[in-house]
Amino acid sequence: MSQTSAPSTDAGPAPRPRDRRAVAHAGAWNSTGACILLAAVCIGSIAIDLASKVLAFRYVASVPVVVDRQRVLQVSREIDPRAISQSLVPQHPPMVVIPEVLQFSLVLNPGAVFGIGPGQRWFFVGFTLLALVFGLMMFARWTGPRDRLAHVGIGLLLGGGLGNLYDRLVYGCVRDFLHPLPGWKWPGGIKLLGTQELWPYVSNLADLFLLIGIGMLLIYFWRKDRGNEDARSEGPAASA
């Protein structure tokens, strides 16, 4: 009888486990958890921003201030966009929240953040839409399912942008009321932008969310660059 050989058990090399780093950066768009976090931060920041504006324009002045879009556009067209607040917001003393730290003062802003570019409403509407698209692309292409810091930052950017976009479309201007560091002045009589006041701008929570979101993304990309540098430096050592 001829001896039959046993079936070979050699199935080739075992499959390599998936690289954890590749999994972490597989794309946040396909992660249900990442999408839920992004949507929750975005919707929550929009709701907080719009609610704060409603409360501020109802209670900060002695009487509730109703912003009428037609009046805003009329003043912008017939007088000057910068005259919207003087024409439509009654004079009122600021509401002091924390002395010399924070006060509320109602302002209708026809421009962008810090009043830049008054009267360019449709330009800023278009710019905001492009920024929102860019934020979604950043979420989908540059972040992974576990990059929660970046997801929260992008959610704040989207929420802040949509909060102010809502104001521009519905009211023709942005409702501002936050004035931090009132009365603080630059030392030595220094003047910037024609004023000695340290922070002359009145803004809103949407602007604050935008600044926080940018800061979080800067931290995220800084950490990511450091991680890539460490991986490159460990590569030659591991191969050796």
C-alpha cells in the first residue's frame, strides 16, 4: 500500500491585525458615534446661542427690543449700516454681570465678528456657507472616529456659524450683547483701532463658540503633528 500524505496545514502567513492607528483615522463620517457627537454639539450650541440672544434682547434694556428685518434693511439702505444700533436699539445702561469683567449691552451688528465689514451681509452669508462646507469636509476627511476633541471643535464652529447665519437671514444683522473686560484700557495711553479700550467689541455666544472651536482644532492638529513626528522618529529605531 502506498502511504498517503497528511493534508497540509500550512495556510500561509497569518493575517496581520489591523493597525490601530489606521482604524482611528478611518474616517469619522462612517462612525455613528462621531456623527452623533458632532450633531449634538452643533445643535446644542445653536440652541444656546439663539436662546441667549432672545433673553438678552428681552431683558437687558428697560423694554424688550424687537428686531424687525424690514427696518434693519431700510436703515442700512437709507442711512448707514453702522447706524442700525443707534436707530433701532433704545439707549440703555449696560447690565453689569461681573464688575469690570463682563457686562451685557445690546448691539445690532451689520458686519462680521467684531463688526468687521458692515453692510456686506450677503458676502458674509456666502462666506459662512463655504466655511460650513469646509468644516464638514474637515470632519469627514481629516478626522477619525476617536478624534473627539476635533469633533467637538468642529461642532462648535458649525453651531456658531449657523447661529449667526440665522440672524443674518432672519433679521438682516447679528444680535450681540456680550461685552467682556469693560473699562479696561491699554497701559501707557496706547490706542489700537482708534480707541484706548482694551476690548471695545460686543459679541455673542456664537462668536465665543467659534473662538473656542478654533482653539480646540489648533490643539488637535498640534497633537496630531507631534504624534506623526514621534511615529517617524520611532520608525528607524523599530526597524533597527
